[in-house]
Amino acid sequence: MSVDRKALILKAATQSFAQFGYKATTMDLVSKIASVGKGTIYTFFKTKEELFEAILNKAEIELKEAMNCGFAKDDSQISFIHSVFNLLDSILEFRSDHELFVKLAQEVRDIGTVQALEGIRRMEQFGLEFLKQRLDLAIEKGEVRECDTTITSYMIFRLYLGLATEWNKSHSEPLTKEQIKENIAMLITQGIMKEARSL
């Protein structure tokens, strides 16, 4: 039975990046974890950056599947806003379930490694683009009024992530998922002004 050495190397590299972070991962470390010679790694990946890129590409595919599953929960009985929450939940679960992104976020916070920051940004940008596409589709269907979907998807995404991940750092009582969703839904569907006024 032949061994898929490239898949073995990718698995070992993912483990190394997740356990030690981008900065501390070396080709020597990956070869040790994969139990292959360093030369074998270089037949597939010329640099650590190229190896990291391959892992991010694989993660993007997995994230897309997770987001499609989150949005697939939608049917004609579920409102657009609930579909968006299913999507945002799937992104947050993906981030928290994947040790790689937990470690990259920690590395960004602790030492600010540029590549780790880029990895996090790339996944978030992928999520934002997916959300924007869904907003564009909802406008076409007449479910959502005309708006700048790039800005709107960014506001919804950041608000959700901020309340789900940052709130607890400065408040003694964490918000429940229901509280987060209720408040965001209220802002999106009703706004906070008693009377509509133009700027």
C-alpha cells in the first residue's frame, strides 16, 4: 500500500502550525512529525511559506463546506436573518474547532507574526465574501432592501464576532448566543431610532 507523502506532510505541518505556531514551525520539525526526510518535503513544497499556503487553501475548502452547511439549514420557512446567523455560527464554530486558527490568533496577539495575521485575515475575508454573496442574492430576491453589501456584510460579521469573542474580555457576564442574535436582529430589522430620520 503506497503512502500519500504529500498528504502526510500537510497533516504533519498542520499539526506543527497548530501546536507551535507559524514562527516556531520549521521544515525540520515538520519532517520529524511526518517521519520523512526534509528532502521529501522539498519535493512538494519549496518553502515554509508555500507549505503554509497549501494548508490555508485546504482550510478555505473546509470553511466553504462549513458555511454551505450553515446556509443549507435555510429553507422557505426560515427568515433570511436566521440564515445569516446559521452562517455566522458555522464560521465561529470553524474558528474555535480548528486548533490552527486558535494558535494563529494567539500568536498574533502575543507576538504579532505577520503570516499568522495574514492567515486569520484570509479566513475572515473568505467568510465576508461568502456573506456578501448571500446578501446580494437576498437583495435580488427582494428579501433585503438595496444597500452596499460590502459594508453591510462587514458590519454584521464584525458585530457578531465582536459580541461573540471580544465582549467577555471587558464584561463580567458573557452574552448568550440568544442575546447576541436578538440584539443584532433588532439592529438589522428595526434599528434603534423611534422615528426614521435622514442624516
